[in-house]
Amino acid sequence: MVTNDDIEVEFESSCSNDADERKIVCMAQDAIHCSSHGRVKLPKHVGLAMSVRHITGSKQLVSILNRMGHCSSYDEIESIDTGLAKEILAKSQQTGTVLPSNIYPGSFIQFAADNNDLNEETLDGKSTTHATTLVVTIRRRRDLWRE
């Protein structure tokens, strides 16, 4: 994990499976997080806090995991989420609409939608299910995938 800049070290991946590699990456991120006293934002710590917050909505659970050193704080996640929203809004002002990051203006895009109405048998005719499914497909831009 720690090496001298004067010494060249060749790193060779010796992980036999994805689970071991994931554990090694998590351990390395924990070591960096610990040694930087949480100042460095790492994917594990941000992703775990975001996931817990979105799944449970619990500020207390995120705070407990943060105090144990497993994830970023709730306030940091709020500021990251706000930053992401501001970035999306800034991009939407360029194009006039909100586009996912993998859709580029001028690309060939196809949409397909289907309306599903399930009329359950009810005495009053209410409580029926109405759902709409939308699929968006886009051709890859070959010039981006050649690199």
C-alpha cells in the first residue's frame, strides 16, 4: 500500500475472482479514507451513504455508519446530491431539456411506450392499475468507443 517513489514496483493482478478484487478495492479505499481523516471522497464511502439514504431515508443510519468510518456523512451526501442536481440543470439549459448523460444531442434515439391497464374486479370500479412503460434506445457513437 505504501511505496517509495524511487522504487519501481510492478503491480500484477492476482485476483482469481471479482469478489476478492472488490474486497481488496474496499480495503484500499478504507485505508485512504482513514489516513486522510475522511477528507478524500472515495466511491465506496459516497456510494454506501447515498445507497443507504435512498433506500432507507434514515439520516440516523447514515450518521452511525459515518461514525464507524464506513461512509461519508449525511451533510456531505446532501451537498454531493445538490451538486449533481445543479450540474444536470446547467446541462439542461444548454439543450433546453434534461437528458441522461449517455444521450448526446444529435444522436439517433428511439422511444417505445406501452400503456398497461389492469382492471381488477371491484364493486366501485376503482383501485384499478394503470401503468406506463417507456424504453429509450440510442445508437452508440462509434467515435467515442474507439478510444
